[in-house]
Amino acid sequence: VLNEQVCPSFRDLIHLSWRIQDECINEFNYTSLVQQVLFHPQATHDTYAMGQEPDAADYTIRSPFPIIHLLREVDVLGAVDSGYPD
């Protein structure tokens, strides 16, 4: 969980995630091990749609505070391959 002052907008959170990807995940060769999932109070699936009519699907990536989840890729793939219906 991040302080809202660190990432006041969803775009700020995206920029921070790029930096984390570059300086932490890629730098230490964790690219195939870790995935980032972003949540933010202003999050939209289409970052270019900010300020437009909200889409109900956008609420699936919203949270009260900016959050970056780091997920182990093996766990994500295991869940996808588990055969659980959509």
C-alpha cells in the first residue's frame, strides 16, 4: 500500500510500476518470476479514458489506496491452468 501523495493519479502509479519493473524486476532477472498488478482509486482499464464516463469493469482494479501487488508468476499460471471456469 502506498501513500496517496506518492501516487496521486493512476498514471503516477503506472510510472512507478515501470520503474519497479526496470530497476528491480528486470535488473535482478525476476522477469519470468514476478508480475505486478496495480490498484488505484482512479484506475481505469483504458488509461486514455481518464475523465470520461466510468466503465463498471474499472471497479475491478480500484482500491481505497494505491497498491502494487507482486505476484509469483508460477502461482498465476497455476490458477489459470487449474481449469476453474471463467
